[in-house]
Amino acid sequence: MAPSVLLLLPLLPVLVPGLGAAPPVCDRDPAWLWCRSPDIAAGKAPSPCAHRSPPPAAPVELSLFYESLCPACRMFLVRQLFTAWLLLPPDVLSITLVPYGNAQERNESGKWEFRCQHGPEECLGNMIETCLMHEAKNFSTYFPVIFCLESGSSVTKNLAACLQVYAPQLDGSRIAACVGGDTGAALMHRNAQLTEALDPPHQYVPWVVVNGKHTDELQAQAEASLLGLICSLYQVGSRWERGSNKMDGSGCKQEAPVAAGGGGGAGPGPPLPEPPPYVSWRRPP
């Protein structure tokens, strides 16, 4: 019997955590066991897995509820959101765009009709961007086009020019068919449902939701420096790299301003008029 007892003794530190000081083995033991080592937990010994890169953090999920002709929405999308998207890789920031805002809908004889805060042209702009997203599928394909529309002189008249520059592979006629057909109305109804389901309910636009949550503090931080907010929320541990630009989780990189604007053609033109800082458009009574 004695040999059997002796064979079990080396297993006691694993079977009974805390007994003995045998350090966990990186490639064998689960991560939760590492901190059961008193020395490692107290910071007196290096982690047995220090050579390993930290597991990637989940991307920050940002949803923007907006209106295509709202000046404050356009300013936020062009100067804050597009800048952050350009500087951060997709595994750090994931964006959802919901163009609807303070619009209203009604079902008239089985068809959805929409009334928008800035008039019929805004409803058309919302529909164009919604159908563009539907046809393009890929965010990196349609977001530059939306940036082109929102930074230009006309959201509703520059689609062909913006497509030619930023997404020539897309068929403008398919987007037009979506806008004028039942598909566009159904997609806009879905945007209405997403907007009306917000908790807390939105009171103005742009309305920013970060990781499923909206607070006045998050909104203010996003409007002041969205890139700084994303970097503060993304916990990466040590360092991450995109191309030749190395950044760390504490400060990322000082954001560079992106000039807003747009002329009659595609691409940036004259700057957007400078409103008071983020004068949000309130929901009408």
C-alpha cells in the first residue's frame, strides 16, 4: 500500500488547490488555476504564461441612430465616427448605422409610409442609405459611400458620383429599385422598430449606444472624442498593432481631424457649416 500513497502525493497540489506551491503549467493547466498559485496571485512570481499574447478583447460595439439630413448627425458621422473607423481595426470597433431618428411611420393599406423631421427629402436620404447598406452588405464597402453622401452638398443627389469613386462595383440601379419598392419600405420599418425599441427611449439625434448602453456621460464622451472613448473601453492588455502604427490600450493614438465637406461631385468639398457644438435635434412633441 505504501507505494500507492507515495504515487498520490505529487497530485495533492492539483487536487487540493493551495496545498503545496507547485506552479501551474501554462500548456497543461486551465487559466483559472494560475491564480491559485499564492506567489503568482500576490505578484511575487512571473506568470508561467507570460510568453503568451493576451486573448483579444471583444470589439467595442457602437450603434448610431441618426437622420440623414440632421446637421448634428452629419457632423458626428463625418468628423467623429468616420475618423475612428479609419484609425481603428475592425477587431477593435464594430459599427451599426440606423438611419431613422425622429421619423414616424404608419401602415396605410398594407404599405408603410414615413414622415421625417426634416421633410420628404430626409426620408429619401434615409432610404437611400438603408438600401445602400442592404445591397453592399460589407460595412467597409458602404461606409465610405455614406461618408461621401453625408459630407457632400446633397445626400439625395450624389449617390451615383459617390458610388463611382468609393464603390464602383455596386449597381446603382439595384439601390434605386430598393428605394422605390417594397424592400426599401420593409427595411425602413425595421429601422423604425430598432429605434422604437431603444431603452432608454431616444430623445434626440444623434443617439449613440455603446456596448448596448446609452447614458448622458457616454453620449458626451462620444461627441467630445469618440476615438478616446473607444480606446478607453477596449481593454487589450499590452499592445496591438495595425500595419506600422503601434498603439496601446491606454491611449491608442491622438486622433487626427478629418475635414468634413462635399461639393457637387463625389468626395470632400467645402466644409460643412459649423453649428454650435452638437446641437442635437430633439424628438418633436
